[in-house]
Amino acid sequence: MKILIAEDDLTSHRVLKEVLEKWDYEVLSTYNGKEAWEALQQDKNIRLAVLDWMMPEMNGLELIGKIREAKDFKSMHIILLTAMGQKEDIIAGLEAGANDYITKPFHHSELRVRIKVGERVVELQGDLQKRIHELQEALDQIKTLKGLIPICASCKKIRDDEGYWQEVEKYIMEHCDAEFSHGLCPDCLKKYYPEYYENKAKKELEKKS
């Protein structure tokens, strides 16, 4: 998974990048909110970001605001990594749209656990979006029969929207996913094959007797 980091402090940036790469993540490095936003415009598949709060040109909260307003990044998992650790700071960061909050100096094990949680959330969201897309495609493919259907009272053919008369089987198959298997009902069997019907009736009487 590729992770975007936005950190202006060179030492913190280097440590964060090295740690993430050690854990086999691909890192997209930026040094302020403006660079991070521009990088996101180039790669809209990024779904996890670790952002500093206090940065030049565009701070972390401003960047989070732009990310949350953008349709392409609404599901991005954002971890705010900052030295601002007061209770009111944490509340402000989460209210701005961050999913998680870690204070500096951070413990590597804690960051790794938070990253793993974010990764699972992103995967679950991806699976959910995939299922929604599949369901939408299925709904789009469903054909329904509705409205008034003109049918011949004698031969039972159906008139389509273009005025042509079709066999009822063909009409239904073109308007839904049903398939037909043909057979004969008892009434038609008696009408068209009376001998067969009589023989069958005799055999049933013999069995009973």
C-alpha cells in the first residue's frame, strides 16, 4: 500500500519515511500541505496518509479539509501526527476530519499498529465499494415487465412497443432473465393426445384395482 506523508521537519520526515519503508510500504513524500495536495491530484489511488499539523503554506487541518471536500478522497484514512497533544488539540484534529491522532515523539510500535488499523479500514471500504458497484451493475442489468401488455385473446401473442406481434415466450425472454422449458398441461395433453391420455388413465385405474 502506498502512504502519503506530509512533514516539514527534515529529521521527523526522514525517520517517518524510513520506518514506513522498513515495514514495506511505498511512501509518497511531501514537505507541506500544498505539496501533499498537489501530489494527491497526480495519484488519486492513495487511501492512507500521515500528516503533520503545523506546516508552511497549508497546515494539516487545512489539508484535511480539502481532502474531505474532494469526492475522490472521502474514504481516505488520515492519521494526524503532531507535537500538539493537548486534549483540545486532539478534539480539533478529529473534528477536522482526521481518523486517528498520534502525538510526537511517537513510538514506532504504536504507529505501526495505527497504520495496520488504517490499512484494514481502507481494505474494508474497498470491499464495500466493490460490492456496491457489483450490486449496481446487477440492478442495471435486470429487466422488468411493467405496465399494460397488449395480448391477443385468441393466439396469446403479445404486441411489442414497435407494433409487432411476438410469441409470448420470446417477448418475456427479451424483457426479463427468465428461460422457458416446454411441456404439456393435462388439459392440452387430453385435447391433442387423447389416446395417450386414455391409456394413462386406464393404467392408473388398473393400479388402483
